[in-house]
Amino acid sequence: MSHQQASNHNESGVEKSISTDVPEPLQFFNYHEYLADPDEPINIKLVVNHFPDFDHDLPEKKPPFEGSDAPSGNCRIVRIPRVYHTIQDSDIIPQFSPAVPGTEDAALTDNNKNFTPRGQFDGSVFGVTSVTPLVPGLLSEQEFIEIVTKINGLLFAALNPFGWENVVESILDIVTFTVYSKIRKNRHERRKLQELEDYVTTTNEYLKTLNPDLVLISPRRCGYLSVSQSYSFCL
């Protein structure tokens, strides 16, 4: 056995084993990714970490390769997972992982920091590590971290129940029997969440200068479960 064990006896005289090992701390990974077998039999597992973009309501998004024999779905999404260990009250204040995909504690890695296609699955190409085509292929690590950190900050400012603005407005709601919230439509939470939407718009204007097909999708569209970035990608 790989674990050291100590023997002990209960009152009935039956020997039982007690593990003396201290459990290792949990390690974080991008829970959106999963392993899959390639379309063509190869003795490897592909890491599926970018996904079809079915949201054609976004500007400049059209059904790709329409009327052609090429695989559909050249618009791909990289999902940045929500995390629950960085702040208190993370169940009510969405926060997202600032770790670049492929650098998480439990990420699948090798010596290559770039995305390297190794096989096809469901019409798209994937590698054997947690690295995605997004970083560093389309965004630098610094740009990625700045975007996620800014989004986290705006969400914290908007939804922190102990922020003084939210505390004052909650008290006013109580003493006025919710009349305040009915009269004051533009509350602090709503203003900050709109500031987040404005930041997404501004960021997308910048991303167009890097790649016209690169888009930051608002966390609101994902139910604040992930931050997503869409891009044109097909091989």
C-alpha cells in the first residue's frame, strides 16, 4: 500500500487501519475542459478546451462556412471558469479564474507554452495540454489577466453585500418598505453592472485592433458562470 497506516483495535478486538497521511490540498483546473478520443484513432487523448459558438446574435457573427463542405463552427469559445476560493461570499459575488488556461495548478502541461494541434475531434483541432489557442496565440498573458481582473473588480464592487453603497440602499429599502427601490431605479448595483457592460464594449473595440474576429462575451450572457472569449478558428 502507498499510504502509511497505523493499527488500532476497537472495543470488540477487531483490528482497523488508521491512515496517518495528511490529505493533499485540492488543486484547481479549468473544469470546462475534458478529454476525448481523436476522430482518427491515435494513441493519445485530446484536451477539449474550446467550444462551438452558437450565439449568432453577437455583432459580426455569422453561421460559418455556410453552403460549403468545410466543417461548420469555425467560431470557437474559450470559457474561463468561475472560482469560489478567492474571496468570501463567492457564492453571491461571481469571480473568475485569473489563471491563464494551461497554467492552473492541475492543468495538463508539457514544455510548450503555445497551443499545438495534435488531432481532430468533432470537426475541430485540439492539443494534448490545457493550453488554448487564445493565449498566447491571440492575447498576451498580461492582457488576459488585466481583462479578468477588471471584470472581477467590477463584479465585486456591484454585488458585495457589505459595500457601504449596498448597505445604505438596503437599509433605505427596509425603512421605506421597498419604496426606495421602486423609486430609485438606477441603484448602485445596476450602475456597476452597467459599467461592466460598458467595459466589455470598450474591450471589444480594442480586441478588434488585435484580431477582427476576437470577441469578449459578457458574463451576463453566460449567467455569470463563466467569462468567454469567441474567435475565428478552424483547421
